[in-house]
Amino acid sequence: MHGYSSFAVFGCGLIGVPIARELSAKGASVLVLVRPGLCSASVKQKLADVDVVEEEYADCAAIQQILKENAVQVVVSTVSAAEVDVQNALATTAHAAGVELFVPSEFGVVTDGIGHNRGETSTIEHLKSIGMPFAIFYAGFFIETIPAMTGLSVNGKINVIGYGNMPCSFTASDDVAGFVAHVLTVLHPQDFFNRTFRLQGDRSTLSDLAVLFKTEVQYVGEIPGQMGEVWKRMQLVAECGAASTGWNIRKWAEGGGVRRMHELFMGGSPVADHQVVL
């Protein structure tokens, strides 16, 4: 093992659990920190070989003490990427505790140059400002989220916001976890300090998913089901091309991408009146 051997994973969701398991399987010391009451018995069973600690993320003093006591070298954040302030506070606390590397919760679509908050407080910019080394792993959309993101689990159809003809990257959470664990435990730190890795398990447009799932495409203004507004925003990101891990923000901006994104997010779907079922 040439990389790190002591980790703290914040969060126990879709990507947090497999990352913790993969790191443990590599022989690393792994600690999972979750907010009180947010880790179910079934999840704890999946993490049977990993220590799970419940602690309020806002209690910086307690978090810092835990990281120090466990000699944590790397913090992997899998909290919601929308929780920018929470993640920035965790980064600052980790830095104060002597943690050597921070892996931000950027496992989804590419945010290089814009950040989830599109401002100076984005986690990547914050990490740079405090001098905390980082490694970023982009994987596009998790394959497991396709049924919810497209409303397939609600009405059996691929519900599309926009045209749905831009290539998107899809990667299984287990594949992401395996790659992350390999990089962090096998490679030398100098090979991934302040570097970005882009993964892709499969590539498809949202509309073409209908063929894969043997169903129909339905153009809609809203995504049916829980978290419909969140999935709508994700599809709007895909409509701009940013759901592909090969996305290049500079070329995108030069091609009028900023204007395009503004139109989509401010004006809604370009086919809002195109309620056609193919």
C-alpha cells in the first residue's frame, strides 16, 4: 500500500456505504461519521466491519477531536453536494485536525469552473483557499438513480425535460467506490493531490434510455415522483451537456453555453409545450 491507510467517511448513503466498504476491504482503517439517527440498522449491517459514529456535523470541536483521536489522514465527504456550507465547515475542521487530503462530495456531474454554488464559496474554491489538498472524482449520473431521475419508477416511462439528446455519463456506485478506494490506497499521494478524475461506466442520452428500458419517451415540464424538482434540475444540467464527464467548460462557454444554461434554468424546458409521447 503506497497511499493512505486511515479514512473518515462522512455520510452513509448511496455512495458513502460502498466507499467505506471498499476502503475497509483494502485493509484501511475506516470510520463512518453520520448525523444522529440517520444511519438505519440495515445500513449498519452493511458496514458491519466498519466503525460508525453518530455526531452532529455542526459540532466542529467534537468532529476535530474524533479525527485526531483516530489519526485520520483522509476525509471523504458524501454529504449532499447542495450542503456547501456544511461541507466547507467539515473541510476547515479536517484541516485543523491535521487531515492530509479532503475528497469533496463531487461524485456526480462536472462542476469544474462553476461549483455547485457557482461562487467563491464553492467547496473546491474553499479547499484551495485554506490550502487543503483534495482529489475530485466525477462520475456523471449514478446508474441506480435512473428510475427516479426519469420518473420511470412512477409511470413506467422515461420522462424528459428538454430534448434529452445530449450524451450523459452513467456509472454504478460500486464502480465509483472501487476506483476511489484504489486511487487513495494504492497510488502515491503526489499522483492525486489536487487532481480531478473523470469516470464513465456507460454513455447514453436521456431519450435513448427508453430503448434500454424498453419503454417510451415522454416530454414533460415536471418529473413525476418524490424529489421531482431536484431531478428536473439534474436533467437541465444534462441538457447543457454538463452530465458528460468529458464536459469542457471553456469550450462550452465559448459556444454560448452560459446563455443556454441561463435560458434553461430561468425559462424552463425548451419543449415545455411539446408534450409528445414517442
